[in-house]
Amino acid sequence: MLKKENKKLAIFEGQQIRRHWDNEKEKWYFSVVDIIAVLTGSNNPQVYWRVFKKRLIDEGSSETVTKCNGLKMIAPDGKMRLTDVADTETMFRIIQSIPSPKAEPFKLWLARVGYERVEETEDPELAIQRALRTYLQKGYSKDWVDLRLKSIEIRKDLTNEWQERGIETNQEFAILTDEITFAWAGLKTKDYKGLKDLQKGNLRDNMTNLELVLNMLAEVSTTEISKKEQPDTFIKNKEVAQKGGNVAGVARRELEKRTGRSVISSSSHKNKKRIK
């Protein structure tokens, strides 16, 4: 079982897995040879990986290999040495190709996840039921989960509206989301996550009930304003996002004025008792 040890190490089957967090890309990168050592039991995982890379290329999986970049990490001798690393998605692809009994649980899990996603494509209600079970299993309250599922619906309506207005790339979606978040919360998404001490994970999954409600107000307001104004450029979409976020921003400031405390919370799911 994989578990956290510290920011630079993880533990699997009692063995250390070196890892690196890329703050810009918001991704974990894992040492490929460390994973191979655990799953294969090889006495020389560096050689195993070198031979395995050639096999992947010969089999037409060169893309997987090219996504493994060199990064300096602390070696067993205590010195910083260059080693191949891969993000989570690429690491799963490598694991799928490793002929080892220890890799089988990963492969079975991946196959099951793939099958469930196909089923959910045919019947979207299954995805909602899965999300409900997952959140409850993680310890969230039923009231919070109800709000979170509603927020997913509202977010979907907003992204559909953006697509209607010509917004296509993930970067554009992220910029517009930042505009909304800053307008209502006074923080960019990255700073908001920093406040909650989050590296990886969805910001909304770490919001309190009140934060979720205001975020939903901001997004549904943006959707409605966009439908009325029908922005036809990215700049105009940014302006609409600011207007929509500001609707919730006004509500936040008025509530803070009347209660005398900040709506924006450092609470996160890492401290479940503080999520309300």
C-alpha cells in the first residue's frame, strides 16, 4: 500500500519512493527506478529500466518513454543525481506494462476504473451515485455532499456556456475561473489553495458549506450574465466572469460585515473536523 512519508518521499511495501512536487504544474513526479525496484524486486532497477525503455520503444510506446524526464533527486549516497521521473498518469502506463505479480493489483484497479467510466458515459446517473459514495467514504457530511453535487451541476452549466461562447482550452477555463474566484473571494485559485495548504486536489472539495454556496452563486451568476450579454471574445468573457464573481463578492462582504468574521477559511479536508 502506498502512503505519505514526507514531501519528498512516499512509502510502498516498506520501501522509499522518491518524489517531487511541481508547484507550477501542480503534479507529483515519482522516481521510475524506485517504482520498478518495488514492483519487480530487481537488484539493479537502473539496468531494468534501461532495457524496459527500449522494449517500450520497440513496441510503439515511445510517447510513454519521452514523458519520463530527468530530474535531480537525492541518491542513496546522499548526493543529488539525475534520475528519470514520471507523473502519476505516465507512471500508471509504465506499471501496466511491467510483467510482475506485484503490478497486478494496479492493473486490475485501472481496468475496473476504465469499465466504470464507460458505464457512466452511457448512464450519467451512475457517476453521480459514485461521487456520492466516494465523498461519504472520505468522511464528508451528507449536507456537505448535497451541496458539492449541486456545485458540480452548476459548474457544468457554466462550462457549457463558456463553450458556447468559444472558450475551448484548459488554460482559458482556468483563467476565467481565476477571475471569478478573485472577484468573490479576493484570492486567485492558486492562492486560495495555498491558504488551505493544498498542493494537489480540488479546491471545492476543501471548501466549507458557506464557501461552496458563495462559489456556486458566483458561477451561476456568471452563467446567467453570459447568457444575457453573449460575449463573443475572450476579453468579454473575462469581464462577464468578473461581474458574476462580484455578485457573490458583494454578498460575502455584506455577510462578513454583519457577522464580524471572514467567510474565507483555511479549513481543508485534511482536517475533516474543521469542514462544516
